[in-house]
Amino acid sequence: MELILNREVLAEAVAWSSRTISQRPAVPVMAGVHIAATSAGVEFASYDYNVSARVTVEPLELITEGTVVVDGKLLSETARALPNKIPEVSFKTEDNYLHITCGSFHQQLLVMPEEDYPQLPQLPQIVGQVDAEVFSHSISQVSIAASRDETLPLLTGISLEIRPEKLCVLATDRYRMALKEIPWQATNPQINQDLVVKAKNIADAAKNIASSGSISLAVDGEDESSALVGLSAGGRLFTSQVNDGNYPDVRRIFPEPINIVAVVKVSDFIAAAKRVAIVSANLSNQQITLSFTQGSLEFRAGSGGENTATDAIPVQLNGADISVSFNSRMLIEGLSVVDEPYVRLSFKDETKPVIITGQKEETGDDSPEFQYLIMPIRTAI
């Protein structure tokens, strides 16, 4: 294999393709990036049996076709460190090495045994398109609610509910839930699938294709048995195995009826919550208590014999006074991903979860496309 690439194109291709390399690969060769140079372009890819990432770029010159696998970490670090003033990088395989040359810089990377590298998964059937920026932002909004507990693998994922008229993405760790409805264009008017994908993986992929204009969503099949999901945008491909199991029916815990509604300016809410939560940051439940009365929202953390803090901000309250305690970190994280300047908190009572939605103005309707639900302290979904 021998070819010449643009340095910036190389750096972007290696950055994308090396992101799925496992820190603890099942076999040594899977710590590598697979490079394939053909008349169709130069493909960079990585795979860890669960997720794959690949991208195809146009070389400045293709001299000889070929394939090679080299250490992904070394290639990634090298691509970032190449001289900025030199626009061209040459690749050449010779004597069991990949020779990389950029100006006066020359490097030899040992070739890894390509015969041991597994076959890369193919992109499944495309089932629709969605705006890349909207999808990326939506995934980042809901991913905060995904569990970090690897003993509950299903809850470390984001659930994708694929319907003809919309995509719904949601996540929960049993103590909170985030849900976002996304408009999209389905290619199948009868599609009805529910998939769960590792939150960390799809969030990272979506973030890095946010500027691609449009994302094609791909699924292997059109029923509940799907095992692979893929994203395609701007020449970049991502696939992931689907998490096993049935995602919990989290909609059942939405409180009904709503008896109390409070509207608060988001920036004031977050600032006050952060100030008061300082004294409870080292407590196991990081408890903060919110007391809603007509015209005032009081924050309180700590108790007698401990460090304490209080604060208060204006609130528009419709309903009876209410006092509820939450985990301050989970509360602040939820408020921080609300897009609108005001937030609406909808309560049934102090024992049930609160529904948090955004609101463009202090008075008027909320924006129910994104909903963040959080349980009162010492309660789990």
C-alpha cells in the first residue's frame, strides 16, 4: 500500500475511527486501526465486537492499493502531532512496517497481523433521516439520566423508540428519567421498533457528527429482534450492538393528576441550587430541600449540628404550598439541559416525582418535547 493524504483529512479520519478502540481489547490486534486503500477511497476503521467506527476519505494520490492494521493509539497520537506547516502525509507499507512521512518527520509503525482482525459489521438497513444537530443535542440531553452502574447494563443505555412520525429517546437510572421527542423522516411508514444502545457510545458518536447536516439511522430489521443499530453521516459510519433485555416502562411513573405547577427562571434556579448545595456536596444523598410558597422558592441544605445554607428566589406558583427534597446533583444536571429560559415544575404531591419542562416565557405553555422527571429523595423508580 502506498498513498498520499492531506494532513488535516488524516487527523480527522484517525480521530473518528480510533474512538471505538477498547482499552482492554479481546485480542491484541483489536487495539489497531484497520486501513484499506482502494479505488473507492481510503477507509479507516476500528471495532471491538460491540461498536465500530469507520470513515472513508479521498487520498491526494493513490499509488498502490492495500490494507494494513497498525496500533490505533500510536497512529492517533502521531496524526495529532504531525507538523502543521506540511499539508501532505505519505503512507507506505514495506518490510512489515507502515512508513509515515510528513516533511522531515518519518515514523515506522509495526504492522499487526491482519488475518486476526475480525470482519467489520456492515451498516444495517437505513430506516430514516434526522437532523444531525437536533439528534446530537437530544442524545446529550437524555444521556445524563442513564445509569453509570455497570451491574445494570440495560439502564446504562438510551432507549430509542422508533415510530413513523417521530423518534423518542429516553434514559433512566431509576431515580430520574429524561425523555426527548425528535421529528424525523422515516423511510418505512409502518416502522415500530424499540432499541437500547449504550449511552456512552451513541452520545460520543452523535456529538462528533453533529455538524454533518443529516444523519441516517440504520437498523437490522423491522421488528423487536434487531441486534444492531447504525448511524451514517458525512462519510462517517457508526454501529453498535443493541443492549439485551426489555427496557422498563418508565412512563407508568408519570404523576397524575398534576395539582401544583411552579415556574422559575432557569439561570436563577441553577445558581441558587449550586450555592446552597455546597454544604451537602459530601453527603451520601446530596440532599437539598425546595420549599415553594406564593412568590418565593426557598432552598435549604444541611440541618442542626451540621453545615447549613439557605437562599430564596422568585417563583410563580399555581396550587398549594409544597416542600420537597431532591438529590442536588441530579436536580442541577436536569435543569442544566433545559433549552428555554424558564422551567416548569409539575407536581402531584410531595411523595411523587416532579416533571421538569422548559418554558419560553414566565407565563404561557411549556415545551413538552423534553421532559426530565426526578424522584424525591430516598425514592427510586
